[in-house]
Amino acid sequence: MNRRNDPLSLQGLVFREVRKMVREMAVKWTRRLHSAAVRSENRWLQEIRCVEQEIIHVHHTLGSPHVPMFSDYIVRYAVKDFAKIIACYDNNIGRAPITQSHRYICTSMLKAVLLPCMSRYNIGTTESKFVQGILIQLLYVVPNIQRLILPPEQRLEYMQPFLERIQILTNLREFHFHIGCTREIIIELSKYCPLLKRLSVEGSVLVDDMCVKYMLKLRLLRSVNVSNTSLSSGRYRALLLLLPHVQEVIWSGSVDVILTNLSRSLPSVTKFDGTISDAGLLVDKLPNVKQLLLRSLTHDMSDLGELRNVTCLSIWNCSSTVISLSDALISLGETLSVLETHEVEDLNIDDIIFYCTVLNELHVNSCSTLCTRVSDCKLAHFRNLKKLKLRYNRGLSNFCSFLHFYVNLKVFHVAGMSQMNDAFFAELVGVRGFRTVTEFVVDHCGYLSMRTINLMTNNCPNLAKFGNIGSWPGVTKEEEVTFLNFVRNNNLALTVCH
């Protein structure tokens, strides 16, 4: 390959430089504070006052209308950078006599980059409980956020301050708090967040049947994930029936009893994620479903073929033979654009090739597979597939022998297949395979060396992502460094994973 990186756009250049400038400010402040703290408490307190004046100036400058490029996008990165740097500073400073002042200056530093334009707020971006507490405390600074993610913990520190701040989040559209959400939080959301569309509280045992009447006040809800909470199937069924815009059914246990007792179908639902025994229930109750995530199936699923709108199918932990997947694919394959299989026994690759004619993505993970028939390279499946990911499967040797049939393949990821070595890829490229590939990631496979690196980079003109060479037994550390330097020095448009 000889493609060079295009020059950064003016906007991209500004974003990069602003993010670099902001990160360097955080590093400078924390280094100065740490250095002063090592000398004496008085020097540290003096340095706090100096840094505080700089923080006020920086916050004013970033929030000025003369800095329009400091948008929501760059603010998110700035907050993530600051959180990481402040967490490191917090871990390295002794705070016994100066706890309040320490917390105050760390809060001020984070506040410097929190601007009202921020629409997404991920408190789980850091594992530091100290920084998480500050981010919760500073929610009042970003009242316009539309998406809020809290860390998935049973007992979230600073719970009371968070409850008190929900009332200012009137623009909230999405709320994610797994494991630790409570009835009190649901009540506050129902009072102050009328625009909420997505609510995900998976694994929160303190979310129970009493929460349903409050969830029903959120009339714009499209998605409610209450899997593995204390909510009963009966009350979840009530949610599905009474929320007028519900689009997703997500349930950790068997959904049969929920769907069986529904008094009507749910034509607005487009996504199903759960376990079911009777495929006919999906046909009758969710006729317009487009995404199916089916887990731990143990019964015949051939009736799934009656669903006419499914474009994405993901199957987990079952036997292809037991669930009659081949029969279902005869009809489903006409509309499927994405197929994912995880821990599926006896997966018949031939059926996927023959029936999934418009498939765009195929992911096969930890499956035992069958592939016996000689395939015609002119089949529509081979022309249409753009993304192929194979991870730690058994029985794919025959399938791999005609990978070159995928004439329009863009993305190829593979892991744990010993037959994929230098000789394999030399033969593949020799029959003009993978000429359209833009991503080539091979992880923990057979013996791969610089031979394959040279082969792929010289014969795949559109290659933009390459890896995972750190797992290739035939590539030494010196060769890896030399290759990375070659890419960098020649400004090649290639991302190397290692």
C-alpha cells in the first residue's frame, strides 16, 4: 500500500490542538500541586491559590463565545483526560491534614472544562471513587446533558447528592445505571425527566414492582431494560402494554409467559433480547421486530422464518440442530444483513452461504461448525458480505479454503485458528483474495511473520487497519518497532494494532 494520510481538516487540527492544550494544563497544575505538597503544607496551600486563579481564567476563556470550536465533542474528551490525570494525582498525594482543600482544588480543576454545551456525561469513565464523587457533585454545571451513565455498582458513593441533582436534569433522554439503581432514583426521574426515552437499570435488585407506576409517568420511553431486577414478569408485561412508544423487549428469563398473556400484539417493538421456547409467540406478538437476540434456546425455532422484517439475528449458547436453525434461515436469510453466533453447536456454514443472500456482516464466535458442500463462487452471499469475524471456532478448515470468493470483503478479523499462517495467506493472496480488504486483524493464530505483513501491505491497496501483530510468533519486537516507524515516517494511512 502507498496511500498517505490526508492532511487534517481545519476543524480536526483545532480539536487536536485544543485537546492537547487542555491536557497539558491538567498535567501542569497537578505537577505543581504535588511538588508543593512534598515541600510543605503552606507551600501547597499557596500553590492552590495560584492554580485557582488560572482555573478561573481558563474556564472563562473556554466558555467564551470567541472559542466556538470548544464543542460538546471536545468537552467529553477533555473531561475524560482531566478525570484520569486528577485520579492519578489523588492517588499520589498524602492528604491527612488537607483533605478539604484537596477536594476543593480537584473539583475546581474538573469544573474548568465542564461547559453547558455538554450533552453526554459518563461518570463511569473513571474507576476513581474520589473523581466519581466530584463528577456527581458537579452535575449542576452541566444541566443540559441528554445522556447520563453511572458506574455499575451496588452501593454508589455520593448517592444522596445525586438524588438531589436529578431535579436539574430536565433535558435527560437516556439514563443508564446498572446494578445500583433504586426506587428513589426512579421516583425522581419520573418527576423531573419527562423527555426520557431510554432507561437501563439492569441488575438493580432495588428496582421492584413498586417502580412501575413511576416508570409509566415517563410517557416517551422507547426502551426499558429491567433485566435481572426485582421486577416481576407481570409488572413488566404491564409496562409493555401501557407505554405507548415501547420499541424493545429485553428480559433475562423466559419471555414465554410474558408474551402469552399479552392482550394484544406490540407492533411498535423492533428489538427483542431474551430467551423463548415458542417462536410462534414472537410472530404473533412482535410482528415487526427487526433485531433478534436469542439466548439459551432449547426448542424448535423454525417458525422464526415467518417474521418478514428481521435484519439482525444474534444467537447465543444453543444447538443449531435442536433449534432447526437451517429451516429458519430459509426465509430469514432473505432479509438478514447481520448474523452473529456465539457458542452454537453444529452451525452449518453451508446454510448461511446458500440462504443468507443479502448478508452484510457475519460473526462466528466459539462455535462448532460444519461446512461440506462445494460452493459456487458466483453465489450472491459471496458478493454481498462486507464484514467477516471468526473467533475461536472449530471445524472451519474447509470454509477457509474459499475465503477468496468474498470479492467485496472489507473487514476480516480472525482469532484462534492455527491453520491461518504465512503459507495460508500467501496462497489466498495468490488467487487474488482480499484485494478489497480495509481491515485485516489476525490474533493468536498460526505462525505469522513479516512475510505476511509485507504480503498484505503490498497487495491490499485500501488497507487502513492492520493487526494484531503483537500476537504473531514470527514477528520480533525489533521488527514490530521497525514496521511501526516505517508507517509513521512515511505518513501511511494505516492504523497498526499491536
